[in-house]
Amino acid sequence: MIRAAVIGVGSMGKNHARVYAEMEETELVAVADPARAEQVARIYKARPYADYREMLEKEAVDVVSVAVPTVLHCQVALDVIASGRHVFVEKPLAASLGEGEAIIQAAERAGVKLGVGHIERFNPAVLALRERLDAGDLGRLFQIHARRVGPYPARVEDVGVVFDLATHELDVMEFLAGSPVVSLYAETQRAVHPVHEDLLSGVLKFANGAVGVLDINWLTPTKIRQLSLIGERGMFLVNYLTQELFFYENDYANSHWERLAVILGVAEGKMVRLGIRLKEPLRAELEAFVDAVVHGREFVVSGKEGLRAVFLAQKMVESGLKRQVVQV
């Protein structure tokens, strides 16, 4: 039985506490949060702490989830690592490249597992899509278009929409493209957030020639989480929220006469809704992290991959400020 604790039990952290309490492999021992620890601990029969350092001193735990605001990730993660515990850090890994590197180096020196919470990597629809891409069902990839929009979350004050939301898509896009971003351009805007950008329109170029399009904001009055991939055989469409995956066929790509397909290009074919076995991505993610701890494996989303998302996010912010194309 792996003994778990959560530092920061706000909107995301309280779900970490719930999942640890539900999992057969784990026991939720304690939670730490200056404002919400008592309430969450009462629900899941854990011990509450206002100060996470006191929790680290008093509790015998094996793994700790860090779900505090992004600007606090580095210090809290370093304290957890210094205590000898395996640490799972919610995305983004850190507020800057330097802080992310410090976390990775500390974990390597201490010999503890580090996981980064890029939850969409565990979305069943995304995993099913990756299998289809690996099987060649799309053919050559032309474009990836991500739309992650919704209302402004008052809880996020320390970072803008690039670090909070776009890091999801930057990670998933490279994961699905199987190719790194080589250049990018961003237009950013601040409409309602008091300090940081709350709208991003971005364009990415991948080494394999594919183009990425980012539509990210906190200005849309409904929550939309969609990803589409266009290739020579058609288009895949993912709804992250409902875990649905659709394939829209390019009918000419399946023509027996290859020359006809070349001349005519694209035609509307059949639409197929692919069967997906639903599972809560956070549950799958934390199960994978616990499995990595138990069996001494590297977690699916390593510190290095988490750092890559931070790096690309920084480049996006830089491009938005300078209004220039940035080479990666």
C-alpha cells in the first residue's frame, strides 16, 4: 500500500485527494492547504495540515502530489524532494525554465521519481488517436488544430492562459505529431485578467512540415476542448471532455486509381465515431505514477517532457510580446 499526500487542495488538488482515497493501491494519509485542508481531510478521512512542511516532517508518506499555484511549484517540489518523497507536480512543471531544471536536477540527485501532470496524455480518446496515427490511418499529417477555450477562472492569478492552458496542447501536439516544434508565432491579448494574457492565437511549425494552430482563451462563455488533425486520408476530431473520437474520411484518398486521388484531392467520405472505453484521465495518470514508483520505472510524462512544455510556453509568451516569429 502506497501512502499518499496532497499539497494544495483547490480545484485540482482536491481531485488528487479523491483519487488517492479511491485507488486500491494507495492510502490518502494527509492533505496540506492553509485554507481548505480541514474540509477536504474530513471528506476523505485524512489528516489536515495548514503548513505542508509540518506535514512532511510528521507523516510517513511515499508519494506527494503538488497542486499549488504555478509560482509555488519550484519551492514546494524542492522541499518534497529534499524530504525523500516521490513527487508528482501538476502542469506546468514550473513558472520558468530555470525553476523546472532545478526540480529535475534535485529529483535526479535524490533518486526519487518525478512526474508531471499533463493529464491529456491519459485521455482515452487521445491514446486511441495515437494508436490510429501509428497505424498510418491518417497518412501524412498536414495540420493540428487545438481549441481550448472557456470562461475566465478567477482562481488563476499567477500565470496567464499560455502557461495554464496552452501547455496542455503544446505537449499533446508534439506527442501526436511525433515531431518537434521548430518555429512559432503568437498573438496574445489581455482583456479581463488583471496582469497576464487571457487570449492566445498561435501558429506552430513542426520539423516534419506539419502546421499547428492554437486557439486558447479565457474569454469564451462556454467550455470547449477540441483537437483536430488533418492528413491525406481525412481528419480526426477529438472531444477531450466527452472522450469522443471521430474520423472524417477523405474519399479520394481511398481511390483505387491513385492518379484520380492526386488530381481531385479531397472529397467528403464517411464519418465514423470510433469506440472508446471511457476512463477518468486523472485516475489513469495517478495509477501510472504509482506504478512507476512501485516498479522503479520512468513515468510516462518525465520531468524533461514537462520542461519542454514550459520551454515552448516561454517562447509563446516571448513571441506574443515581441510580435515576432521565434525559432525554437
